[in-house]
Amino acid sequence: MLFKQQALLRQKLFVLGSLAIGSLLYLVARVGSLDRLQPICPVDGRFRPHGQDEIPFRALQFKRGLLHEFRKGNATKEQIRLHNLVQQLPKAIIIGVRKGGTRALLEMLNLHPAVVKASQEIHFFDNDENYAKGIEWYRKKMPFSYPHQITIEKSPAYFITEEVPERIYKMNSSIKLLIIVREPTTRAISDYTQVLEGKERKNKTYYKFEKLAIDPNTCEVNTKYKAVRTSIYTKHLERWLKYFPIEQFHIVDGDRLITEPLPELQLVEKFLNLPPRISQYNLYFNATRGFYCLRFNIVFNKCLAGSKGRIHPEVDSSVITKLRKFFHPFNQKFYQITGRTFNWP
Ligand code: A3P
């Protein structure tokens, strides 16, 4: 009899204990995402009737849940209708620069509850075949979102492709444009490293960076080399300025996004008229990766893929000096046009 009572007591204690642990875990998770539960201001600054001026907690669940299910093809049309979800054209585009940190910027902005990212690079404006498919094709490539959220896509090839500014202008002349830049020589080496890795994967040999970056006949910087040309930021920006005023651009410091991402993201929030929602809680330094990683809440965090943050090959210091000297006047012009100065050598 005594033994039976003890067993019953143990059973009750086990149930109570499980309940207590469950509640505690739930509370911790809620506190972890508290800043995301706060009602936020309307994205475009206009007042909305009560109920629409908040991004509900649902929005966060949607980002991790329904959206994911939809991508996998599991969410039903009915769910989409019930949640009032729409596929919206982007209100902001990260147009470049390749290897500037475009993926990190997009993923970090996606921490904001009012932002929904297009996961893939869509290459609508730079690819003639895609562009010919029309704007509805492009819109259908966008993720589902609540009407008060903004969609952002990134395709770094946009920055350097001739036809793109006019095409984007035709879609939306008041769109916000984000450009993330790094010190031009480092960016060029990063660009080279990506191509080199691709060749190595296919067991192909490739030239050394020095051979590509310096013209062997003149011993001058080889301006025909794409990795060099892409780093002449001012030349590309000048083409964009034929269509958009400088106020529609925001320049992100890609080198600072690596070492100190939060202030850079706060500047972007401001530029996009978003209420500040990304906090230090959302970003933590991962010593193994050597980069900041993303924390959505207590249970969900992620680092960028291993293809981001490659080890660069060593480059002859005289070549580096030559490249830096070459980029210098272009950089000065870039600072002057954008009003943002970097400490590039
Ligand atoms: P490296 O591979 O040269 O280090 P993009 O996404 O435009 O291709 O840019 C890739 C670069 O993003 C990487 O270049 C890396 O330095 C930078 N980056 C910035 N923040 C990062 C982060 N949190 N995790 C990984 N890479 C990051």
C-alpha cells in the first residue's frame, strides 16, 4: 500500500516538474524575443488604423513557419488567404557590390520583423531572358508577406550591369537602393578567391591573382580584369545617378558590417524608415566562424554558409600597393558623391 502511494507521489511530482520546466522554457523564449513583440510604427511612416499598425507576433511565426512551409509547398492557398499574405515587389534592393557582404546584409536585415527577404538572387533586371518574362514573373518570385512588411531582394550583378538602372527606374522610380562596399582591393581579392574556388572544385587550374590584376605588357593595373573593374565603385554609381538621385541610395560599410554590424544595420533601418528593431541580442560573435551570426530567438540562430568568409590567398605586397594607388582617385570621387568617407588606404 505504502509502496503504491509512493509511486503515485513520484508520478505526480514528475508531472508537476515537467509542467514547471515547460513553463520556464516558454517564458525564457518569450523574453528572448520580447523586443520583437513590441508594436512597431508603420513602415512608410503613415498612420494606419489600429490593428494594422502593429506587426503581430504571428509575423515572426510566419517568417519561420508558414513561409517556410510555403516554400516547401506545404502551406495551402487557404492559409495564405486567411493570413492575408501577398507577394509584393521589393521596396528596397541590395544592388551590390559582389563580395561586399550582400548576403550578410540581406540576412541581417531579415532579422527585422517588418522585412521579408527574397532568399534567392532573382537576376530579373540583369538577365535579358528573365526580364523578358515581365514584371508579374518577377513579383511571383517574391516571398509571401503581410501587406505592411517590405520585401527586399539582392542581386549584386545589378550594380555593374549597364541596362539595370533604367529597368529598375521603370518599375519604381522611388525605390530605395542599398550598396554595400568594401575596401576595393580586398573586394577584388575576395572576388578572385570565389572564382578560384569554383575552378578548384572542377579540378581546373587558374592564374594567380597577380597575373590577372597586372597587365604583363605595361606592368600597370589591368582595367580589363572584371574583379578590378567592379571595384571602381564611382564609375558604376555614376551610371545609376543618371536615373536616381543620390538620396535614394544608402551606402553600407561592408568592412564594418563584419566587425561591428549593429551600427551599420541601424543606419539602414533609418534609411528604410523602419523602427529600430534589430538589437545586439540578434547578433553574436561566433569565434569558430570568425564572424557575427544571427539570433532570431532563444531557439533559432544561424551563421552564414561556409562560402562566406573564405580565406584569401596571399598576394604580392607590391601588387596590393599598386592596386591601392590605382583605386585611390576613384575612391576620393566616391566619397565626394556619396558623402560617406572610408578609411581606405
Ligand atoms: P570573404 O569571403 O572575402 O571573406 P557577398 O555575400 O556579397 O558575396 O560577400 C561575401 C563577404 O561577406 C565575405 O567575403 C565576408 O567577408 C563578408 N561577410 C560580412 N559579414 C559576414 C558574416 N557575418 N558572415 C560571413 N561573411 C560575412
